[in-house]
Amino acid sequence: MAGKTTLSVIKADVGGWPGHVTVHPELKEIANKILKNDGVKKKILKDFYVTNCGDDLELIMSHTLGVDSKKVHGLAWDVFTKATKKAKELKLYGAGQDILSDAFSGNIKGMGPGTAEMEFTERAAEPVAVFMMDKTEPGAFNLPIFRIFADPFNTAGLVIDPSVHDGFRFEIWDIEKHKMVIMNSPEEMYDILALIGAKERYVIKRVFPKKEHPKLGSKKMNEPVAVISTDKLYEIAGEYVGKDDPAAMVRAQSGLPAFGEVLEPFGFPHLGSGWMRGSHNGPLMPVGERNAKCTRFDGPPRVLGLGFQIANAKLVGPVDLFDDPAFDITRERAQRVMDYMRRHGPFEPHRLPLADMEYTTLPNVMKKLKNRFKKVKD
Ligand code: F6R
Ligand code: MG
Ligand code: MG
């Protein structure tokens, strides 16, 4: 097939069932119907898959219209507004939570839902992993994405495969100052880590091959091999309306990290911020679709992984990647960490540091104490 393929993951929390646990099946049904009848049948989409991670409705769509397509974004907007209507009927919790505007103006970015999109030339075989997280934020992808593309202890190919050995380029966003920088790994690895270790502020947005990538070709150097959603809901809404539960896509194999190298970092349940009231650190637990629901203390934060082969912009899959005993030990470890963290109750570092609590409901509690403070004399 000539031309390029685009993968778009667009997600939103349009109502939880119950509370912030999961998505009601009727909302997924609405999404499936609209994407089939108005998407595939009207030749906007080539293919799609609807799922949920926790209370987020996730639309995985393939097409050939490029990123930021008005038609594709419009379709997603239609799904979220109609699903919101149903969520209101069922009195689901926080119905329409991530729909922050009444009118669609051509691009869904900045309107509440999260987006991760990439356009690329399909290789002879094109394996892609789609990751979705609930009860955490975009910076939670920094550690696994760094390890996939830059850590030789994770990705054997960086050491032993000449076509991966040169490393990758990272596009890193400063989400506070709305700036970005492109950095090379391994040359600038320590500088990259200096930034992305501060995951609340610096987030990996995309990863690209190096200029002379032997298998993808120099012409393809501007085609991303990974992309992460970086939407910050509180900045859009101006007040706390839930976390910016992120999604990401990673291409794998032949000149890129192998599929197993892409999954390997999720064998460690690293800490992410979010969880209860978007205010706590907790372990990212990898789960299959049937367990992609947030329960204990509204969590713990979860990551769902689906694998596809892309064939002429069709999604061949999904394979439920973490629905596998190979991740049982990670889940058990996550539960032990969860238990340990919970014992801290309202204390940091379980609760987030004050600077990160600024966007939660805590400042409203602090306000009333303001006038009680007196000067310390000695
Ligand atoms: C976390 C999340 C939940 C809610 C919590 C309180 O992202 O959405 O943990 O913050 O359940 O929700 P409200 O204030 O709506 O009762
Ligand atoms: Mg919710
Ligand atoms: Mg959510």
C-alpha cells in the first residue's frame, strides 16, 4: 500500500461506573457503533478497537488522514459527547468529566480528551504496542519509554544489534513552560535523565530514530517510533478535574527494540503520581483488559497493554499483553508496594509534595487556616 498509516489513540473519562472504577459497557457500545457506522463505513477510519483502562474510554483508531485530522477528531468528539449523554441518563459518576467545551472546533486537543497519534510508513511487518494508564499522569511513561529506547540493561538490542546500537532521539516537553527539546541518546543520556527524572514537569513526547538509521532509512528519520499523550487537564480546566491518565504507542522490531524489550520495563511496578484524588504516589500495576478497573483506594494506578500487527492500516489484534503469568510477580510486588505506601496514610511521600497538591482540593482546606497563623517570636 502506498502512502502512510496513522494510528490515533484518543481517550476521555466521560463517566465512571461506579465512582471512578471502570467504564459502563453501554458507553463502549456507543463508541463501537459510531466508529463502525460513521468511521469505517464512511471511509474515515480503516479500523478501530474500543476498550477501557479504569474509567477512561479508549478509542484506538487507524486511518490514512494524518495526525490532527479534523474528521478523526470530530468522530472521537461525537463518541464522547454521545457517550456523555448516555452517562448522564445512567447517572454515571462524573458524567462528561473530560468534556470541557460545548463546541468542537476542528481539533480535540485542549478540549479535555487525551490524544496520542503517529503517522509512519508501514514496514514489511509493523508490530505496535498500545499502552493505556489510569489514575496517573503522562510523566509515568518517562521511565518505561526511557528504558525501552535508552537503557542497555533493558534493551539487549542497544548492545548487540547493529541496527539499534546507534540509539534514538528523544523529544522532551517542558509542560510547564510549553517548550520542547530534542536530545540524543546515548550521547546525552545523563542530560536526558536530568530532565525526565522530574516527571511532573518534563515528559517524553516522542521518540525518533537516529539520522542514519540502517533499517528505517534516513528519509524516515522524522517518523516517530513512539508517542505519548501529554495533555494536562488541570491547565485546560483551570481547576482539578481528575488526572490526565495517559496513553502511548510504541513500534517494535527490525531496527527498533524487540516486542519483549518494549514490554520488559513494565515488569517493574515503578511509582507514579495520581491514585486517590490525584494526590498520591503508587505503583503502576500491569493488568489485562479484564482487570483494567481501579478499586483499592481508587487504584492502584494501572497500565494496560495491547499488541497489534498493522496491515495496510488495519489493526490485526489485539493481543492482551499483560494478561500473562509472566507479569504475576510484578502484580504481586505492586500489591506489596501498595500496602507499604498505604501505611503512610496522609503523610508524604505517599501523599504528593505540596507543590503538586496545588492543583488538587487541598488548597481549599489550607485557606481557612491562613488567619490562624501568628508570627514566631523566637
Ligand atoms: C483520581 C480520581 C478519584 C477521585 C476521588 C474523589 O483521579 O478521579 O480518586 O479523585 O474518587 O472523587 P470526588 O471528589 O468526585 O468524590
Ligand atoms: Mg473518573
Ligand atoms: Mg481515569
